[in-house]
Amino acid sequence: MRKIIQGLSLLLFSAFFVLATYKLPNWLPADIYLRLDPLLGMNAVFAAREIIGRALWSLVTLGATLAVGRFFCAYVCPMGASIDFLDFLFFRKKKRLGLKTETSLRRTKYFLLVIFLVAALTGLSLAFLMDPMSLLTRFYTFFIYPLALTVINLLLDLLRPLFEALGWVAASHQHYFQSVYYMTAVTLLVFGGIIVLNRLVPRFWCRYLCPLGALLSLISPLGLFKRRVNEDCNECLKCQRNCPMGAISEDPRKTRLPECIQCRTCAKVCPQDAVTFPASFSLGGEYSKVDFSRRGFLYSLAGGVTVGFLAARTPFSLLQSKHQIIRPPGAIPETEFLRTCIRCGECMKSCLTNTLQPSLWESGFSGLWTPKMEPRLAPCEQNCYVCGKVCPTQAIRSLSLEEKTHAKVGTAVLRKEMCLVWAQNKLCLICAEICPYHAIVFRPVEGYRRPVVLASKCNGCGYCEHRCPVQGESAIVVVPNGEIRLRRGSYVQEAKKLQLDFKPHPDDDRFIPNESEFKVGGEKKGEKAPLPAAKPDSQKPKGFL
Amino acid sequence: MSDPNQTITRRKFLKTAAAGMAVGLIGVPSFSFSKEEYDLAIISGEPVAATKKALEAIGGISRFVKKGQRVVLKPNMSFARTPDLSATTHPLVVATVAQACVEAGAPQVLVLDHTLHRPELCLERTGIREACKNISGVHVLALQERTFFREVKISKGEVLESVEIVKEILDGHILINMPVAKSHSATGVSLGMKGLMGLVWDRESFHSRFNINQAIADLGAVIRPQLTVLDATRALVSGGPGGPGEVKKPNLIIAGTDPVAVDSYGVSIVPWYGQNFKGRQVEHLLAAYQKGLGKIDIDQLKVFREKV
């Protein structure tokens, strides 16, 4: 029964993950698992010093835990489900190595919890490192998702001759866009490490490390259902050996309540049927206390402050207006953004063009895994606005399409020394052709039409940088200059205030602007006129003789 | 009903059949035109009616698509734009031709393009997938993978030596090119000849390595659409190829077997960028003409005109 619920929860998590695409309907909260996570919620609220609407969903989890106990870990948590499933796959028949110093290890998760929460209070979002929901979403985004695409495409390639023979046209022409990400390997190592730890004891992660489990265990002894052992118990200790959480003490009649996740494995394995989970308001004595030392608490307090201090003291954190990365449209101002973002990777998963990529050290320790745009890799699609829609903490604001269009992420800058037209007098106009906002115009300079960026029309989407045919680095790059980052309020109005205009006008002609130099001559060339060489006639629209 | 076109069609059918036999007997791989056959059918009217009439006037779809033959329709659906912006072929024009092909006995009609924008958005926003949804045997595809293309040598290419194009074209599918009339920032206009670049895998090199106008003419030597149906129900006369730009409404469908002639006529129907041009003034059309790919002077063409 528990396994079914757990499996369904993992399926639901995966389904929401798959649904997080540009097609996501507005009513569907694809990020619901992340919203329900009270640790992520507290982390973001503390760090950002602001109540975040979506984080309030986590009160549901807290309330349910208060009422029932720490059921979340056994029934809901998709990380727990993944651990259980992979444990079953890999370690079912292995003899566990076991641990000797159990009690002190158990404290680790509380220390981590304190470190994370204190770090959050200093303004550093750090819980993402070990929060199970963030960790798993990240693992899905950076590893499972690209891998799944590769496997599916491989299968399609293999089956293609068959589909062709059967005349299945759609199937034989099917191919999925392969998303790729930086940090796939790092993410895999972290997740793999968590699974490998099961070799020591089952659910090693949940027992000793998970800070969300720690948070829930603090309040779980207040829950309604508690393990009770009746007098039929013959002290065979089968329950103790089988408890995945090590929640049963040397005396099998006693339960470490904070550790108990109510999976009821003990009740199932008991040969005497002596274990039940009745509703009870009592706080079961010595084992209901959280296993925590004062010294450890103080150390972890200090640790949290130290980490917060260290993260804040990277070269660029003091120069927030000089950061060099392009954030997704709608990202709140950089300082707040770093504090609020929980690095789940949901925006990068849902990004239609795959331009959103995780940062490594570009903005220091405090910017690990935060999303950035990589315009050389792909542009920001003008009709897509999903990244804000799926952001569980609204570090990227959920905006309407019009608002998103005005959330300028940067400005394109032409590097003339690399541009084929400026540096080599070649015929090239790809940047102007592809620009969705007519922000690149051609002006006659030294007898040639040369591309020029109109900063007031460029919203930094990056189509030009993506398409520039110069090999390697693009001759036109998007820089953060001019980006609009608002914590609240309308981007449309802000853009208007700044006299920006991202809507191309129909009569806006890039090749014959109204300036007088562009008057078109009327004469017609003779029949056998030779095709012109590379030098274009700057008096006519391109392509005409 | 004394519909003169009916008679023409029937007579034409017989002539075509006779011509087909003649071709078969003589083994000359070209269409032989009799007196009643037109170089171009230029029909003014609503998209569906005008398209139907244009197909009929150019000899009926059965002139091009025989029972059992598979067909590729190449509309322009390269941009994720709605039809009103005129950057893409009108979905109803595409659906009408697709339907006609199916009725002529084509077991499979592929509507395809190698899109510039993200494929799923293009299929969605252009309305072409939706319009063809209920026609059985018709598949609307955006091909974005190299595996769907194959290399072909260009023996007489001026700039191109070889090019990778959609496999089906090389596998004997009937090709009907269905461009939209629009301006183009690099080639002046983008009609049928330029639209064939949508069947090419590596288009970037056309822009960056070659003289694009000459490359288009070279491409025209290896991709020979049996029929070109130019959607000039709307024309994007500036801001092309992606738009937005000024959209005019010529309300025309222009069909013909000569790709240069169709384009050359298409150039003449509206002023581009506020200027009147002729086919000869379009560099890539002139290059195609000089390569012998078709006629460029429209006053020498035999034209069937009608308003429906």
C-alpha cells in the first residue's frame, strides 16, 4: 500500500516535470512539489526577507505533519521514493556495511538544517544544496531529461526503417530536440553519491543528512499516529532490523518518534502482530526528544553565519550592478534573485529553446546552479514565457507575454572587428534578418550598408548572437547593459518610461529607411547584365539589381 | 451548365494523356504544351476558391499527381507567425492543394519545411497543421535533423558543388512548391525559388559562404518542383522574410510549372519596399533565368486570368 502511494507520488512528480514546457496551461502548477517543500519556502522567505505567495503552499505540508506525523518522507517525497526504488534495484541482496556511531550521525541533519536556515537569515540561499525536492528536480533536469531524450531519439533512429516500411510517416519523421546542460556530470555525482550511501544503511540520506526530514522530524512527535507495541512482543528485534529509518531503539517497544516516518514496515514484519499505529496524543517519553547537543547547535549556528559571510564576500557580490551574466526575462534584481532562487532547474527544464543554463562560478558561490541565458547556444523565444510560470519562489516572475517581452534582459552589441560586414565588407545580414524586433538596421557607411543596433528596440533575446555566422564567438553579443530587473510593478510601464519599444512597426523598413541616402534609383539593367560582385549597391534593397 | 472550363479541362485531360503517351513513347523528359495550355494561371479571389480554380486552370492536379504517387508540398512555414503577418503560406491554400492531391489518389502527402524558428511553434502558429489535421494521408512535418536530408551533387553549379536536401525529393516524390509572396532582406523577394532553400539542411552557408543569389539558382537546377503555387493572397512587401512588415492584399493565387515564370510574375504584382520591380531586377531570378531554369519576361507568357 505504502509503496503504491509512494510510486504514484513519484509518477506525479515526474508527470509535472514532463508537463513543464512552454505549453503549460496557466492553471497547472507544475512546480507544486517545490512549493510544498517547507524548507525551500523558509529558505527563500528568510533569505529574501519577504513573504512569497507560492511558498505559503508549504504550510500545507507543515500542517499535515503536525497533524499526522512525519508521513511525508515515506509517502510523498519523490526523493525518498527514488532512494527506495534504487535501493531495491541495487542493494536489495547486498549485506549492508552498517555504521557504528549512529547517534552522532543522526544529528548531522539538524546541524545542516541550522546551517541552512542561518545562512538564509544572512541572505544566502543555500538549502538548495541538500533540499531533496530541489536536488531531485535538478537531477531530473540535468540528467534524466537529456538522457531520456537521447534514448528516445536513439530508439526512433533504430526503428526508423521499420516505421518507413510500415508507412508510419509521422513516426518515421519524429525526432525530439536534444536539450543539453552544463553541470550534468556534477549533478549526477551528487545524486549518485546519495544512492551509493545506501550501501551502508538503507535511506542513509533520509536518516542522517536530509535537512527537510530534519525540519519535519522536529514537529512530527506532535502527530496523531504513533507506533505502539503490545505485550505480545517477544523481543525478536525483527522490527528493529527492518526499520529503514533506524527509528526503533534497543528496546523494541520504544520508538524514536522524530525518526519514525510511519512506513509501518515494523508492523508488517512483526511475527507476533504486536505493532500497531493507533491515534494518540501522548508524547512518548525519552525518545520523542530531538537528538541534539547544545554544542553542536552553537557550532552549526556559527557555521551558518560563516558560510553566509563567505558567500557574500566573492568579488562580484559587492558589485551587483556589474555582474556579467544574462538572467532570464523577469528575473528580479540580482541581489534578491540570488537570495530567492532555489536552483531547482525547473526554468531550465521548461525553457523552449534550451538557452537557460546553470551557472557554475560565474557569480560566485552564491550563484551556483542559478539560471543564465546562453544566447550563443540558443535565443529566448519571443512567444514563450514559461520560465517565470514554473518558478516556485518567483525569483523569475510569472509574467504575461507582453510583460515578458518588455522585461529586457540586456542589449546586443556589435563587435565590429569581428563582423563580416564591418571588418571584411562581406554581404551578411543574418542578424538583421532574424531580429524579431527590428532592432538592427543597416546604415550606409563608407559605401556599404553596415548593421547597427538600436539599443532602444533591443530586448536582448539573443537571436542575433545565436545566428551570427562568425565561427566561435559571435560578432554580436548580448550584454547585461540596459536590463530591466523589477521586484514588482510593470515592465511595460518601465520600458515606456525608458522610451524603449520592442514592437516593430509594420512600416519600419530596415533596408530602405526613410533617410534620404536610401532613395532607390529607377533604371533597369540590360538583359545580359553580369551578376554583381560582392560590392552591393547601397541605393537599392538587397537582392534587387 | 455551360462552364467553359469544364470543357477545357476535359479536352486538356485528353491532350495531356496523349502528350503523356507521346512522352512515354519518345522518352523526352519534358512536358509538351499544346495551344490551350497556359504558362501561368492567375486567379483572383478567396484562398480556397482561387486555389481550386488555379489548379484546374493549370491542367488539374491529376496532370501532376497520378494515382499512387507520393507528394511533397513545400509551403513556407519557417516562422512561428500567424497567417495575417504574411510570413508564411496561408493554411487554407496548403490544405486545398493537399486535399486535391489526396483526391487525385496520392496515398501520402508530406507538408514539410526546415523551419527557422522552433518547429513545434511554427507548426502551431502558422495554422498549417491545424488546417491539414483532418485530411487523411496528409502529414505536416518540420524537419530539423540531418538524418532526414541527403547529399546531392550539383554538376553545373556556379557556387554550389553539392547540397543536402530533404530525402523525399530525391526519392521520387512529386514536389509542389507553395511559397508565400514576401520581401526578403537578402534576396529582395522570397517566392518559389528562394523558398526551395527550406528543403536544404545547411542554409547558413548560403548566406555566409556563397553569393546567395547564385546559390539559389544552383539549387534550382537540382530541385525542380513539378508545380509552383504562389500564395499571393497576401504579400509581405517589407520587413520580410520574418516580418512584421507591410502586408498588402493582392488576393491572388499564381500557379505554373515554370518556377522562374511564377516568381517573375509574382515580382510584378505589388511594389516591394515601395518600389516597382520586374523579375529581371531580382538577382536570383535573373541568375536562374541565365541558367536556363525558366522564362523571366512575363509579357511573353501565356496567362490564364480569372476572378472567382
